[in-house]
Amino acid sequence: MDTQETATAPIAIVGGGVSGALTAYHLIRQNPKAFVVLVDSSPSLGLGLAYATPSYRHLLNVPAGRMSALPDEPDHFLKWLRANHDPQAGPMTPTSMTFAPRAVFGRYIQSLLASVSQIEHLSAKVVDLKLTRKGAILTCHDGRTLEARAVVLALGNFDPAPLPGIAQQALTAGVYRHNAWAADAFVGLDPQAPVTLIGTGLTGVDVLLRLRELGHTGTITAVSRHGIFPQRHAAYTALQRSAIPRSTPATCLAYLRAFRQALRNGAEWRAAIDSLRATTNELWLALPVQEQGRFRRHLQRRWDVARHRMAPAIADIVDAELRAGTLRIRKGGLQSVDLEGERASVTIRTAEGTQSFETSRVINCTGPSTHYRQVGSPLLASLFAQGIIADGPLGGGFRTSPSGAVIDAAGQESALLFSVGPGRLGTLLESIAIPEIRTQAAELAHTLHRMTQQTEAAPHRAATLYTADPIILVPSGAVA
């Protein structure tokens, strides 16, 4: 590949969900001459799993005033929301806040993409990637190839990890559904039948809301080891400084003591949690890997419950269902799901021993898997086999540099391959919420712009689709 070829090759973004869409948008926003190709098989870019929901009952779990896609314009989404959906939407104050439907936020992301028409969308799935001396060649499921000067892995969310003890008969009979977001998750379900959800996080809350929206009236049982739903949002007066100062010794115990001291000093717990938003990943990276592992084992669930909160209107629904007994919690770890006649038999491990009960359907609500060696992606399997990517220190996601550059199995930082969004959970504690993703996207766009600005003067050429033998030049689609 000579200099002219490098100059005219695009920056390829694999994945067209929110992470990929915002990276593409910021690339064009910072450099209108950039040649960007979004590679995703979905016909609707910018939505991903979270914002493709058809339900307007699924609300953002961050107030609208904090959901701008533009780090330098914090009110951007709020202004768009007032103009396009809710004229009364307001910023977060000590007495009020607005939570928009996630589907509406998806429209907002799509409106940003529509404003930069030079982004190309090529529909296919990337199944392989090979690095070259000055770029990379991506291979799609249909044999087409794309030569790119740099590649961004914006892979979004994969299906949940397999649960233990799921009998094949339960899978075959359809009484167990592995993915709460699959098209058939609720198909064929008696509206009055009992349903069991594995997981009490935000995915479980979403499934509860969706079932009720579809007319389901049966009792819903939620199973999890801790038996705790996320906390609710409430207005508060923000802290002026972080509840955990940067000078705090880098241990879980020291962080916990500093946080508790902030509470003893009068901080409202939500204000204390949110005061950490700007420094969460900095504090996390300061921890030795052993301390990070300790956090994962002992504090992760407590953090998730307090950090990823429910909108008040949704918390009201959950509380009402719990009071009415139409939603029940069983505290325990899943041991098995077996088929008994036409129903599922669920066995859980509790502090008192094992307990079993019957239900009509079991739905896995444990959330997306970040154990990329196990998600069944041909692209990721190839990258691991080549040593181009490596697991994060605790075994999930990618190992990445502060800029998002992927670090390979030999510990070398790539100059061509980057990650944005959930993939960075291999290295970071927080990398799935819009406040983190928008910053990653804007900063990565700046990095890529600097990297390519010396060759951008070459004439732009549109990507060329090839239907015959692979040749080079054209992407399309997300990850297989």
C-alpha cells in the first residue's frame, strides 16, 4: 500500500450502535474531509441494543440534562428534546429532573448521523481482520473486503454469558430463553403464566416493563444472589468535590473509608456517587490488579445498584409490583433449570440450602457478556488467534491504552486498531454510559484526525463494492 492508497483508504468503524455512530459523527465534526465507513449489518444505525427498544416505557437511567452527545455542549440533547419531543423537559435541579424514553434518545443519535451525510454505511458482518504494514484489511461474511487506514472496534453488546445448569430439554422446549432481547423471548407465553427472571439489574427491570406493556398479568419472580433491584434517582444538591480525593491510597478499603467519611460529613449518597463520575476510571486505574479483583468480588454489585439507578417513574412501578405481590424476589444463585412436563423447574442455592419451584418461562436477564473469547464471534476469535488483541487484566473486554488503542498479546500498543465503548471494560470500570462514551468518541476522533491529517489532502474517493473475488475496498456490517 503506497502513500496514495493510504490517503484514500477510509477509517473503518466496525459496529454502528451508539459508540460507533458517535465516533463517526465526531470524526466528521472535527474533520469534514474525513473518509469514514460505518460497518454494520443493521439497517438502522445509531441505536444498538439499548436504544432500539420499541417501548416508550423504557426510560434513560441518566437525567436528560446529562445526556448530550457533545462534551463541549452539555445542553445539546436537552435542547433537542425540547424541540423534538418534550417542550417541558428541564435540566436536573435540586427539586426535579427529566428522564426521556430511550427510543427518543436513539432518534437523537440518528439525527446527528443524518447531519453528516458523508459517512458511508455498508451493510455486512466483519468476520476477519488482517493487519498490513500501513493499515488493515477487513473481510466480510459475503467475501467482500475493505482496506482501511485505521479500524475502530465499536462492537457494542453481545448476548449474555451461558448460565450454569440449563438442561437441553428446557432449551428445546422453549421454557428457557437465553437472551431477553431476542425477538422470540416472549413468544407463545400465556399472559397469566408465572415467569422467572434471572437477574435483578436494569435488564430485569426492562423485561418486567415490557411484559406488562404486552399485557402479561402473571406473577413475575426475579432471582439473583443479592436480591436487590437498582436504587432510584432522586434530586440532590451536588458536591463541589469528589467524595474520594485523588490523594486517597489506591486500595478498595481506603476508597470505601473515604466514601463513608463523605457520607458522615453530610453528603447525600447519590451526590457522593455522582461526584465520582469525572474520576471513576482514574481511581480504578490507580488500583493494582489484585485490588481491582477484590472490588469485582466484594463491591461491584453494590456499586452497580447505587451507580446505575432507575428513573423515579420506573422505581414507582417496581415498588408497586413488589407491594402487590405480582413481583417477587428470590435471593440465591441459580443452580439449574430443568424441564418438568410443560414447565420449567428452577433450583437455586440459598443460605438455607437449595430451593426449587416451577414456572412457565425462565428469561436470562444477566446482561451482556464481555468475555470475548466465549461470545462466538468469528472476528474476535481470529483477532485472539493472531495475538492482535488481549483480554483485560481481569479476563474480560480488551486491554487498551488511555487513548483506546488496543494492546496486543505481546503488550504492544497498536497504531491502527482502537476500541470504544463496552470493549474498554477490559481496562476501565465505566465504559457503557453516554457520558463516558461521548468523551471516548470525541477524544478518539481527535487522535485519528491527528494520525491521518498528513494524508487527508489526497482526493476523497467513495468506497467501491465488490461482488466478485475479494479485492480491497469496502466494508459493511457489524461483527459476526
